[in-house]
Amino acid sequence: MEIERWERSEEISDAEKKVIQETWSRVYANCEDVGVSILIRFFVNFPSAKQYFSQFKHMDDPLEMERSLQLRKHARRVMGAINTVVENLNDSEKVSSVLALVGKAHALKHKVEPIYFKKLTGVMLEVIAEEYANDFTPEAHGAWTKMRTLIYTHVTAAYKEVGWAQ
């Protein structure tokens, strides 16, 4: 099963952590705009994900989404969580703790299916690769692919911990 492969995250080397942090510093300088781009593409590509957002679940127009204060607020929250993970890549307990909180909140409070984290992190990589093409070398892509898996692995572990049943 595909999900099983996603449950095993590869160790991110020190060199890869440095690449992730360097790339992210440029991305995070435009935190809100990049976050909004990621969420808009996510909702356009996976419209079923909007069901979890009462404030913008009926929006189909990307320009309307871009103007939504609620979407912008959520984009800042998503980018802030990723920033905390990136800043703490050398502290595995902090990374685990942050992503466990995200996972538990989305499982228990928001009732979001965990597969959406896999989809969202894929969209995140697409947007970063496009908007920061000069920084997104093959080495950076490989490091960010491991980062994507790390996020998904920790979030889904939190779902299992709280007894998520689909």
C-alpha cells in the first residue's frame, strides 16, 4: 500500500537540513504571498479539501480566494508551522512536538483526512520549485522531498496516536 511507504521517513542529513533552511529563508521572506499561492493551488487542484473551511469552502475563483482574509490567515498559520519545523530541524523532539500538535488538532478538532497533508505538501513543493526555481536545485528538491515525508510521517503518527479511524 502506498501509505506504508510514506510512513517511513528518511533521515535528513546535516547538509540537506542546511539546504532546506537556506531555501526556506528566501521562501519565508514572502511568507504570506507564498502561503496564499500554495493554498489556492491546493484548493484548485483538490477542491474537496475546501469542505473543512466554512469561510471559503464555496469559493471557486482563485482571485476571490486570494482576497479572503480567512484564507490569508490560514496561509500565515501554515507557513508559521512549517517555519517552526525548519528552524528546529536539529531538534527532533521539537519537530515531533510541533507536528504532533498539528496532527492532533486536524484529527480531533477539524476532522481532516490525513491524506490531505500528503497532497498539501506536494503542492507546497510544486509552488516553491516554480517560484524559487533558481534556488530549487536537484539537491534542494531531494532535501525537500525528505522534508515533505517527515511532515507527513509525524502528522499521521499523531492521527494514529489519537485513534483516527477513516
